Amino acid sequence: MANFELVMPKLGESIIEATIVRWHKKEGDLVVEDESIADLATDKVDSEIPSPVEGIVTKLF
């Protein structure tokens, strides 16, 4: 099984910081591709972040 690190996607040119306001998954949960993993909030926009891959969440930081 390969490891995959999820990094914050670009939300706009002027947005360089975001806060995770809610995790939809916890360690050990199964995730399918395009399923929402977390909600991010910035000073301009709130977004849901979809999983780019299918797998199992092994660690949340």
C-alpha cells in the first residue's frame, strides 16, 4: 500500500493560510476518491476538501 500526503490545495492567489474547522474522517476510516475529508476556512472563503485518492486515513496532523 502506498502512502499519500494530503496537502492544502490552492484556494486563490492571495490565500496563503487556512484553518481546518472540521475533519469528516478520523484515523482508521475508509475514504473513497472525491469524498469530503475536511472543511477549511480562510478570511475569504470556506471550502470542503475532497480526497484525491481512495484508502484508509492513517494519521491526522
